[in-house]
Amino acid sequence: MTKPPGKKTQPLLGAAEAPLRSRARKPRDPKQPVLPFDPMPDRVEPCLAGLVPNPPKGPQWIYEVKWDGYRLAIHVEPTRVRVITRGGHDWTHRFPSIARSAPSLGGTMILDGEAVVLDEQGRSDFGALQQALGGRGGKRSAGEAIFFAFDIMYLDGHDLRGMAFSERRQMLESIIPRDSFGAIRLSEAIEADGDELFASACEHGLEGLIAKKLDAPYRSGRLGDWLKIKCIQSDSFFIIGYEPSTVALGGIGRLLLAAYRDHDLVYVGGVGTGFKERETIRLRQDLDKIKTAKSPVELNRKGAIWVQPTLIAEIEYRAWTHDGKLRHPSYKGLRERQDNAAVYRIGRESP
């Protein structure tokens, strides 16, 4: 795998074999302008990837693995490190090993990336990450979380967002070694045929790919510079109720789910698989605290227990049915509002 194309650099001194000589520095001319430094942004709205069905074509695109975790920005400041979620919340205390590793990179910077926990095959496991962060009764350690950096927005007093991604990428690779195996690692950028790489990613059980334009600046929002291609669909939905069961784990036979259509919530089906006993017991306790007498959507379901639409579930599914329901859904875990989990909006992204 090769690095993204970039400009060749020349030795700063011209002839590399020229002897080094020093001379007295002249006093600075007070009329000479001072090159200003860019103040470090307190927060940067992330660049978001738009969903497309197939990898884009052309030499202007490069690919990365689509990680399944929490999108984070690491702010390495002169006197502190902050780990900021996509929604702008400070989660430094939830990722202590990542925060401790950041100062060793040297300098001040803002890194963009994803925190994950890997399974035995090296794939990101959202459920394991959730347990590592102390959620749903898990016994895993927060020290298992790894931050895969895939962009850099600020470095040593300079805002890099106006630079092309290929140039930002070269800077990122100079800071984080490719062979790093610590808490902060480099998310590899791959030059390859998009279709072949996507087929390989799906064959190995990965969630999908992210495609990025090499010449694009860093622009906040979903503007088409980054694209995501999914092997398996995975999105966030409100839990609006559940069907109780006397035999299922935690007493939950099926969760009832909703998505946005414009400003309203609409029912998109239920999910009854993917639950794990310990976390499902905790989930049932959480749901019973937010019971409500009326369904949040127009739905008549005999025996259902309705809840306020405040808990957000991450659901893996294969496709959508013709009547707008999730096909073969599986529960992966709960998202958190502090992660700015984006509840699926029907019509904004094509199913």
C-alpha cells in the first residue's frame, strides 16, 4: 500500500553535503511584520460522510476502513488534552489511555478519528466499546479503546483545514508512525480499485469503506468530500417501546423503533435479535423508568409497553422493505446523546 501522492520535498539547505556555518543574527527590524499564529479552535464541527451505494471512481479518491465506534476529536493543548465527541461534549475521562498517550505525539494539534475496541479478528466491535466505557453492565476496561486517527485539522499554531487532504494526510503520517500499536494509531489510507477493495472489506466482515477526495479541504458538514459505502447497513433509531416476554433475555421480546420523517417520528419496525443477557437486563431497567401511556407514533400494538423516545439504539440491518420497515435488523447497543448520535432521517440518506 502506498502513501497518497504529495509534493516532493527538496533539502532545505540545497546541497545536502554543504558544510553548516552560522553567523551572527541581525537585530529584528521592528517594521517587519510578525507572522501570526492561528488560535486553536475550541471545537471543530466534523466533516461527515454521505452515504452512497458504490465506491466512487477516479484517481482523486482514496479509501479507508469505516470504523464502528465513537467519532472523536483529540485536542492536544500546551497544558492539557481534551477528548471531544462529535456533539461537543468532553469525554476525556472516558478515554483515559487515549488522553495519556496524546502528549507523546509532541506539539499542539487537533486530530480527527474514531475510538474503537477491536475483536480477535481486528474488526471494530461497537458493543465491546460500549462495555469498555462502563455501559450496560460490561466488564471490559476503558484501556482497551484505541483511537484511529484519520485526519489532522490543526498543528503547532497553524490551522490546516484549508489544505488538501493529501497534504494533511502527509502531516498526519509524520506524527503517527504507520507501525504504531499504542492507544493512538494511524488509520491506513489505501490506494486501490474501489470495487475490489469494497468486495474485500465485505468479505472480511468489515462495516464498509470511507472514500475521501485527495484535493479537498476540511469542510464541516456533509458536503460530498467524504463518502461512505456500507457492506451492512447500521444506523441509529429511537426506541419507542417494547413487547414484553416471559422467556426472552431481560424480558424483552422485541424493541419497537422509530426514525424521523421531517419533524415527525414514524415507526420503522422492531428488533428481537442481537441482545446479550447482562446488557439487556440493564436496558429493561432503563426502559421501565421512561414508560408512557401513549405511543409516540401512530401505531396500535396490543400488549406493547410504550416509552418516551429518549433512548437511541444502534441497529444493524440488511435493507428496507417496500413499506418502509427494517429488514433483518439486529440490536448492537445503545448510543448516547453526548455522542450526538444522529437518529436516522427517512429521505435524507437513501436506504
